[in-house]
Amino acid sequence: MDAEEFRRRGMEMVDYVANYLENIEQRPVYPDVEPGYLRSLIPTEAPLEPDNYDDIIKDVDRVIMPGAASPACTELETVMLDWLGKMLNLPEHFIAGTHGHGGGVIQSTASEATLVTLLAARCKAVRRVQASNPEKSEAEILSKLVAYTSEQAHCSVERASLIGGAMIKKVPTDNNYAVGGDMFKKMLEEDKAAGLIPFYFCATLGTTASCAFDRITELGPICNKENIWMHIDAAYAGSAFICPEFRPLLNGIEFADSFNFNPHKWLLINFDCSTMWVKKREDLIGAFKMEPLYLKHENQESGKKRFRSLKMWFVFRMYGIQGLQAYIRKHVGLAKEFESLVRADKRFEICAEVIMGLVCFRLKGSNRLNELLLKRITKSREIHLVPCQLSGRFVLRFAICARTTDSRHIQQAWRHITQLTFEILQEPNH
């Protein structure tokens, strides 16, 4: 939508809401539909090309309104996670369908998904150990449980272990800032010999610092063999897996117990929308099951309790799969354009492979010099960069984020960076 159409459609939507409120007394207090009604009313997959906006609004009346807030939006979420799961070509066991054992659910953030899966894994591990060692108390088992993640993982993984009361160990990475199977296996052997119980591994696809990819094809079989829950956090990079050329980065997903990424980061869906899939939803339901009378109803085990999905439905239909793929490819192309500008300037260096929309770069020289450059960039308020540390070096991160970013913005940003660099290098002591 351009600004003019957005303005017009916005006014139409205000009228729609006002009419709803004005006539609310004429509406039934309880939906007259059977649970599961919604799935048969919409396609099983997202459209390849954009749908017409007027058709989408008509479908709100046809599909959503008969079910009101519940069960309509709850069921729509299950279907939307299936749509997105199919776009990513996830293994069949992650797709809820009508009889699948897994499925997807929307969380608020990737941090929340990590915490939820760690708690579910902890519960599952305690039950497994007690099944073969009934004399062991829960407290005794919990004191031996150990989780693992990359030394490059987001700090939220460590925070999840603190909240979950579980020990966590950081696995060292290779030269590409990725975790491989050999190092992980070595740590596991040492910890098992010391009497610890490995129970959870959080792999990262697209680390925050440099967008590195843990080797899940190596790590997955190890986790499966050792009864370790493997969760995959692809918070930023996951959106790109809808493009066939990036899907190989998700190879190994078949070994995972859970997988999460944030469509609110790079798939044009507004915050909050963090999508999480589990191989067996009973692992999650079993860990958090509580049954007060006011929540009891005859469909509570159907796996159809979901929410926050209308925005996914609108975006997928307004853009179509091809439109979303084009958007991802454009951003990756712009990052490659920026990378080539950096590489053409002998004063700078690229610090990590550019795979998605993130470019890690720095001025050749001291950390202090790069800190000074970032300080000048921040002070000038024309662009905003967030730094990271890679191999002890202070690194600048150029991320393509906005929907409307274009080649001219990349050129303009690079001119700005090189102008400030020129000024710094002219100063005494440089």
C-alpha cells in the first residue's frame, strides 16, 4: 500500500470498528460454530501472489466474525503457523494439520520461546530420570541438569537458564563463530563422566553479533542420541528460509524438538509475533498443565487453543509468498551492495561472512579508532549502528532493517561513514 491507500483503508477500518460497536447488542453472546470450523473455510497454504484487499475484508466477515474472538482467532493461529511452516518447508511433524502431534504457537519474543522450551525440557528430563531411578528426588535431579548453548548465543538463553534454575555451559565456536559437533561432543563426555545430566541445547541460526549458523546437521544427531532437547533459535534469520536459496541453512531441523523465529523482525509483521513450533505439543502442554474449573471445557485437549494471528493472515495475503520472498531478497542484495563498498575501500575490512542483511565491518586499526568512529556516527544522528565484539575486536554492524530502504540509502550511508572516517584520520595521533 502507498500512503494514500493506507489513509483510505484506515478510515474504512475505523468505520468498520465503529459499526461493530454501534450494533454490538444485536450480536450473539456466544459463537454458534463448532470448534475446528475455521480450517475448512480457508486454503491450506498461503497464496503465491497477493490477494485483493477487499476480498480479505470480506473474509473477515465470512470466516472470523461467526467465531468472534474465540474460537476464531485461536484456530486461525494454528492455521497461520501451518501456512508459515509450509513456507519454510518444515518437516511434517511440526505441522498441526488436522491430526499432527506437533504444531506452532505465537510467543511474544524469541527469549520467551527459549524459556518455555527450556522449562518443558527440564520437566521432561526429570520425569525420564525418575522413571528409571524412582529413588531420586526432583531436587537431586535438578542439581545435576545442565543446558548448553553457543558462546555467541543471545544473552536471553543464559537468562532462561537462570529463571529455570538450570546450570548452563557455553560451547566454544569455530573461526566462523559457529558451534560444531566435535566440541559439543567433547563437553558432553566430560560432563557425563562428572555425573551431570545434559538435557537441553539451544542452537542458533543467525547469531546476534555476526549472523553465524551453528552446524545443526552435526549437533542434531548428537542431541537425539543423548536424549537432549534441541531448540533452534533463528530469531532474525528464520524469515529468509522462505526463499529456496536460503532454505539449506535450515537443514538439520528434522532433529529439533522445537524451532523459533521472529516474523516481527524481518517478515513485515508488526511486534509482537514470535513463532514457535514443537515436534510434540504434549511435551509443552504436559509441562504447564493446570485445570481450574473456569478453564475447563470439552475441547481443551484439541490443540486448537491459539491467538494473535490476524496480522499474519493479512500480511501473508497482502504480499503473497512471492512478495515476501522479493522483500527478503532485496534486503540481502542491499547488504551485498554495502559489503562491496566496504571491500573496495582498503582502509576497511569485513569481519564475518555476509549471508543475510547484516554486514560486520571495521576500520583496519585499533579498537579505540573504531570506537571513535562509532561515537562520531552516533553523534551525527544520520544513521544508527550497533557494535559487537568478534575475536576481541570492536566491530561495527550495518543492518538493513526498514521496508523502504533502497540503494540510494546504502550509498548515502557509506558516503557519510567515509566522510567521518576521513575527518578522524586527518586528526593528530591518527
